Amino acid sequence: MTPCPAGTTLLLRGARVMLPGGDWDSPDIADIAVGGTTILAVGGPFIAPPQAEVMELRGHLIMPGFVNAHYHSHDVLAKGTLEEVPLETWRLFALPAQYPPRSIEEVRARTLLGALECARSGMTTVQDMLTLYPFDPAHLDTVISAYQQIGIRAVFALQYGDRKGLDTVPFWKDVFPHDQHHLLSSAAEPEKHFDLLSHFESGCLSAAARPRLHWALGPSAPERCTPELMGRTMDMARKWNIPVYSHIYESRGMALQARLGVPEHDGMLIKRLAAEGALGPHLNLAHSVWLAPEEIEILGETGTGTVLNPQGNLKMKCGIPPIRALQKAGVRIGLGCDNCSCSDAQNMFVAMKLFALLAAVSSKEQGPPQAAFALRAATESGAEGARLGHLIGKIAPGMAADLSVIDLADPSFVPLNSAARQLVHIEGGRAVKHVMVDGNFIIRDRKLTTMDEQAIYDEVDAIMPGFRRDFDAIRARVARWQPWLDEADRRINEAEVGIERRPGLAY
């Protein structure tokens, strides 16, 4: 046996470990020595120093913590409220501009609840692309404080745009009466008399670093941002070496908007972004369902990444992303769980399972096995997209100790024929036993350690009457609008966009 490295404070002993480049079907048994926030050594067996805690993990699997690479905490309280709603209609239920200003109590409760759900399902990092509308600095402080308290790692971006949502959805201006136009909005409405991007740079990017908190930029979508705003965004991203997250081509309507809105770029937003110098490794494009083949090749050539969100894309009738084409072009693919009202579950096992299944049906030819790819998309690729590949997403010396421990004494893993395939195709989160972030267990023996879990539920219960009242008012308003929404949806479906991503239309 080998002595642990100097500074070891925790020894994780005897588990199967999913190592970079290792056999993820049958992972090797190894020890992991942790010193403070960092993995010091992997291998062994190690002799623990007297001061170190030793956790015996025979019969367990240790994997890198999941990275939820696309998530919006503003929508946590709306889980379970909607079913099979087209994306353009869904926006009117789920997005902050439709709601009255929220209370600090609600902002705190929803942030904690969402982070708890993510952690309980093995996520150690969330990329929160948060819309705060109208913007209130106290709300931003509340969100950051909540993430610090619960202990999960956050890659935080404010979502912004400088074009009104009404101008970015095909046919809404045509079919809705003019007296309703001021009520129609999208993901991020322009702030009046306030430069959100400058405030974010001065108040967040220039501030002192905080543990487990990393910054990103969140231009809502290219069609919602002028070239000037996208240019400022990319200049800032390169200056601060931080990632950028944006939506693209989530629905057929968004693809149609591109065809109508940028004819000078052949109706392709990727060509527009390329012309503006926005493409490259800093940029992550969420959804990417309706990418044209030519655009996929451009993404591969420029090193631009994608984040796929299969559950919400199916539920909101968006379609199936071109997974095999993205893989063939070498495009970076991360995985996210998106809004709670469209994906409902902040559960990476669900996202991985759907990713692998959709990859299987996205091409007529047999393709490569997808389980290990899905696991890497949910860990390494999400970390690389966040520009944190040097810190998280892998189990190796020098990396942050962001780990999830899976109990293999569970029907999902008996018999253990392939850890990778059984994690992706069978497990649903039940076997997640411990979750560690920066060397600290935030979930231990399936219980939250950083704060009183029941207190979070109590905070949510206290604010839900007000949320439900506002949601019911929105539901009634959308019901009045339904004939106009149906007409706009009909026109979107009848227009030509040049590709098809909805398999149901083949039957």
C-alpha cells in the first residue's frame, strides 16, 4: 500500500471509479485522496494519514459530478403545470416578463429548491441562465447568496436582449390585435433606461471571486440581440475569458424567423454569427434542433459548442436535434435540463437516456454506442463549454473534488454488465447516495448537509399561494389568446424552412 499524498483530508476507498480514458463499462477499483477542495491522487490502495477521514465505498461507483449546462432557475415553481404546449405558446406561461415583479422571498425559495433538485440527482454544477425582469439588484444578490448557501457550483449568467419578443416570433404582429401587442413578450425583454451588460461587468465580473461561483454571459438568442449587442458580448467574453450561452433554433418558429429575418445570410443565423465574429469555443448554443447541415459544418469548423435539452424539446413539440450529424462534424455537445415547466425534471439521467435514444432514431444507419458519449456530454463536455475543463468534469489529480457516489446495491446495477449503459438506460437517480462539491459533501447518505431541507420546502410553501394566483391569471389570459396563437402556429407550420426535425410528420 502507498501513503496518501501530504495534505490528504479525506480518503474515498475501494469504489469503482470512472476515470478519463478508462473502461466505463467496467470501471477499475481505486482509491481517491482528497485534500481540501482538490483531488490529490487516484489509484492506491492508499494508507490514510491519521487526521484524514476514511469513507469505505466498496460496492459503490464514483463518477464526475454532472454539469447541467442549460437551466433557468426563474421557472422552478412551474414544474408540472403544462403538457404538450408549442414553444411559442409556452413562452407566455413560463417567462418572467409575463409575471408581476417577484418578491425576494420567492426568488430565494425557487433558487434553493432548483439547486436542491439538481444536487439530489448527482449534479455538482448548474449553468443558470437567469432572467430577472424587471431587473432588481437585490434579486441578483439573493440568487448568488442562495447558491453560496446550498453549496452547489454555479456558472451564472443573466439573460438579456435588446429586441422585443413581439418582433422575433413569426406572425404574432399579424394575427394579434394591436391593442394586445404590448402584452406579448419572449425570453428576455429589453430593459428600459438600464444597461444590464455594463452593470453585470461592473458588479459581477469585476467583483472579488467567490467559491464555486463562475460567471458567464447570456444573450438570449441571436434574433433577440442586435449585432451591436452580440459584438459587445463576445468582446466581453474574450476580455474576461468566460463562456457565452445563447438559445438557437429551438423550434420551427425560430428557424422560420431566421429565414425571414436574415436573408442577407441565406436565412441562417449561424452564418450571421460567423460574419459578426461571434463563433468559437466561448460560445454555447442551447437546443440547436433546427440547424441546417451547412450550419452544423460551420460549428464544427469554428469549435462552437451546443447544449442539447431533449426532454423539453420533445414536450414543447420542437423536434429532434441532429445528434449524429453534430457528432460527425465534431461539434461539442453538452446536456441540459432547461426550464422546469418544459423539462419538469432537473435530472441528468433522464436527459442522457433521451439523448441516447434520440441518437438511435435520428439516422437510418446503425451508429456507434451512445452511453459513454452521453456520460461525457453530461460531465466533460459541459465543463469544457463552461471553460472549466481544467477544474471539473473529470476525476484526476489536480481537479476539483466534484464527485457523485452511486450505490451499486440497487436493482439498476445488478448484475453489473455495463456501468455506462446502466447509468444511462436504467438508472433514474435513485442510487445517488453522496454528492461532493469542492471536497465538501452537500448530499450525504441522500440528505442535504448544508442547510435544513425541510426549511426549503417551508419557504416554497409560503410563497406558492401568490405564485399560483399569478399563474392562474396568466393561464386565463393565454386562453383568451388561444385563437390567435393557433393561427400563428398554423402559419408557422405551413411556411417552408427547408428542413424537418419533427418525426411525427412522417406518419
